[in-house]
Amino acid sequence: MKKYLILFFVLFFLLQIGCTKSIRFTEEEIKNFPPNIQDHIRKGEIDLGMTQKEVRYAWGAPDSIKFLPSFEGKTREEWIYSSMGFVRTRLLLFLDGKLIYIK
């Protein structure tokens, strides 16, 4: 029984390591962004008005993307980020590639 318990904790630990997000950018990749956007990306923060590329550099790839019907000829996408730790879900809405909503 003790062996199984130890094995369980070792596997759980390894799975948690595998789920961590690694560095999503290099300084070379973000050097042409405005200084405030570079700061957000380095801190892993996002803000309204950021582009999809900037958000990917800050947070990594979303867990899912939903393509919504266009609005006045503009593309709309809903990005969802989920976290296993505290079951936290973040929803982002983009209009023509710009972040317009964070929940």
C-alpha cells in the first residue's frame, strides 16, 4: 500500500511539472512591441487592446478557441484559458484581432 501511495505522489508531481507553462517568447521576438506591451508580456499580464499575438506571448496558447459570427464585417474570437489548480477559467474576446473583453 505504501508503494502505491508513493507512486501516486511521484506521478502527480511529474504531471504538475509537465503542466507548467514554459517561456513563451524571447526578447528578440518582442523587441518591436511598444515598451508597455513588452512589460506586460514579461510579467505574464494582458490588457485590453493587445493583439492576439501579444496575448499568446504573455499567456501562451489558449486551451480552446471559438470562432464567433462576424460583427459588422469584423472577425470575432473567444479564447478560453483553463487552470487545473483552482479550476479557474478566463475568457477573452477579440474583435478584429484586438482584445476587447476579459472575464
